[in-house]
Amino acid sequence: MMTLDKFEEATEAVKKVILRTELVYSDYFSDSTGNKVYLKPENMQFTGAYKVRGAYYKISTLTQEERDRGLITASAGNHAQGVAYAAKLYNAKAIIVMPSTTPLIKVNRTKSYGAEVILYGNVYDEACQHALKLAEEKGYTFIHPFNDEVVSTGQGTIAMEIFKDLPTVDIILAPIGGGGLLAGVATLAKMLNPNVKVIGVEPAGAACMKASLKAGQVVTLPSVDTIADGTAVKTPGDIIFPYVQKYVDDIITIEDKELIVNFLDMIENHKMVVENSGLLTVAALKHLKCKNKKIVSILSGGNMDIITVSSIVQHGLIERGRVFTVSVLLPDRPGELVNVASIIAKAQGNVIRLDHNQFVSINRNSAVELTITMETFGHEHKKQIVQALIENGYTPKILTPSKVY
């Protein structure tokens, strides 16, 4: 059982290995939502995510014999690093089974702590089944990433820190994968203040907890499809599910495109890299129907590979209208390219790429296709540039994002 005594014990235990992530007040999100928004930056945590809390606390409660058998777990990345790091501190062997789709940065960092990594399956659930099979065959001690009351108690230490920093918190937002973080945070939060609201946030493409709560029992989704790889779970934990049923006030689901624009918001306004799963609680802020409340968004992790970062930035700029591409057909005569460039310049568009193709037509009066990618201030500015081209006799065609990059 998760009790107040256990939460206090876990808080003292994890102090030895974690970074105390103090709340960060967000002027940007506070102004845009009408609430007082604080960020709990677990993306700045050792190993880059909150998972080290539950992993370390769980391993600290094991017997020496259990640790000596070797530790095994399955993870999409963050729990893997937590277990690997904690196992290293206890000089225990760690075997981590990760989905084959796990970002390379998470694989390499897990290995850097001395763990053996096995890539198996396409999603967490498949990796977990393989890890359980190996545990049975080899006698390893299995450390579940979320469906374990001890692990969940360790994750719940986040709530202890939140209340110490902000005793009058009204709402806590926690991301959901399998539910371990949410269960621990919600249970402790309600113990400390029954009036605080705890809301879980999960990707719409992997909303296993919402489906389970609706059914009144744990259900398994047929598939998951989300860019939030850390929360791409088909089945929530049955052990921690009753805690979620009892203590969680609501569940919000988030579309992937919302995560993309919030990634830009975090970089531009807080200079922080937060992985897609960690951005769920930030995206949820605009879904809340309240004002003047003190809200804490838990940023669960920040482990992203550079290729993913690059892709999200590009798509985020497109989504915000900060980058767009148009094509126009020009007569094949000198000065037309300069004319178009002049129109864009007067409208304060910044050209970042230009393709000039003279071989799209045999008609000399419209023989050149000019494709221009440019930077703008947003959707309204984008419309102004398009209108300026139209007013000067051109017929601009806005290209879809897939044709831009």
C-alpha cells in the first residue's frame, strides 16, 4: 500500500540521488491561460527524467540477494536510465529491454550507466513481455516501470516537493503512460490536501487510462500511435489502477500537433528542451476551464535525440505559420525573379530557400516555376504576403508541409 509513512521514507531515500527540481513560475503560460502556472522541471533531473526516483527507491528496498540476481526491466527510455543509474550505485547488474523504436540517445545513455540493452518489439508492451520472459528464464529481479506500488511511491515524491514549494497549489497536472507517476502523485497529493485537483494527461493516440476509467477496469488498446514515445503504452498498470480511480479528478487527452507547438513555446520562452511526453501537461493548460488558479505542470523528461528535435522544430514553425512555402508561375523574362523578391521584401518576408525551375512548361509566358520558402511572424503575416503577391498579378499556391522539407 502507498501510505504517508512510505512516501516520507521514499522522499528521504531519493534525496541521496536526485536533483531537487524547484518550481519555475511561467509568465508566458500564466498570461496565456489566465492562471498562475508553475513548471516542475523533471526534464532537468539526473538521467533527464523523474523515473530515477521510483527506480532508486524500489532498488533500495530490495534484499541483497534480489539485487545480486541481476535486475531487469522494460522501458521506452527514461525508466531504463533510472534503473541503470540506480543499479550502478548498488553495483548490481542491469538488463534493459527497450522497444526497437527507442531514440538512440536513450539507448546510448542507458548503456553509459553500464547496463546491457536488448532491443525488442515495436512498443513498450512487447518489450515488457520479453523482459518478463527473460526474468523467469534467468532468475533476474524484475523492476516494473509503473505497475508497482513501491515504484509509484518513489515517483510520488514529486508531490512532496511541490507542496513544499507551493503549499497552496490548486491543480497538479501529471502525464500518463502506464499510470505510475499519476498514481503516486495523486495519492500523496490527496493525503496532503484533499481539495487539490490532480489531472492526468495522456496522448490521444495512446489514451489507455481514459479508456480503462470509462470501462471501470483495465483495458488494452489494440494499438498506439503518438510522437510521445515515453507514454506510448497500450495497457495501464492494474496494481496502480485503483489509486487512479480513487484519487484522480480528470483525464485530458492531447493531440500530437499540440505537442509540436508547445515544444517551440518551451524553447523560446523557457530555454528548456522537454520531450513530447513531458509536454503533455503544458498542452493541457489550454484545456482547463478555470482562471486565477495555481497550477503545476510536471515536465516529466527531456530526453530527445537531435533528429527528433530538428523535425519537431520544423513542423512547429509550419504549424505556427512561422515558415511556409509558396509556388508561383512567372513569365520567362529578365527581372521577374527580382520583382517577386521585392514584393516579399516589402511585406517583410524573409526568404530562406528558393527554387527556380525553367522546365515546367513550354509556354514562354508562364514557363518558370518559382518555389519560395520564407520566414514570417505568424499566420496573419503569412496571409499578408500571399495577398501582396496576388495584388501584383501573381497566383501563389501554398504548398503542404510535406513538400517543404
